[in-house]
Amino acid sequence: MTDCIFCKIARGEIPSRKVYEDEDIFAFHDVRPLTPVHFLIVPKLHVASLAECDMTHQAVLGKMMVLAGRLAREEGCGDGFRLIINTGRVGLQEVYHLHIHVLGGPDRLPPMLKR
């Protein structure tokens, strides 16, 4: 997809603060961070959402999850972090390119949802 903002970021057409890159994955700092550490991990292959994934995406999804822990620690989240994958309208997905939010910092994160 040529007009997807995350595709453009992964291709280097839009500047970003890169955290990591390889042939399959691009990770970069969120431009509007919600926590002291807030970056996104995206596959370079355009997939609109997690709901569209199937077994052909297994390897890249696994790679994203494994990288999340390593990159979170490297970014200073040695005592824990949170991963969020918003999916679809009800899941409040804003950019329709699969992405994982990695959030953390020195202090405990607030609850995700009120009980």
C-alpha cells in the first residue's frame, strides 16, 4: 500500500526515530508518547490489522513478539512493560497497518481498563 503512513515510515519516506530495523520489521518511537518509553513495532509487509493475519504471518508475528521484549529492555524497561495491539474500529485502531505499541518507563503503568 503506497499511501499508508507506517509503510512510508518503514521505507524511510517519512522521518522517524528508529529503534530497530531488519528485512521484515521496523520499530520506531511514537510521535505522541503516552509513557516515558513508547515505541511501535510494525511488519514491513502491509497487513491492515491482526484480524487479517493467518498462518502465513506466523513467522513475522513471532519475530515481532520476541523483538518486543528485547527492544523494551534495551530502551530501559528492565522491570516490565506493556504490549498493546489495537485491532479494528471497536479496538480503537487508528492506523490500519498492524502494529504493536510497547509502553513502559521507570514507574508502574496505570491499569489498562477500569474494573
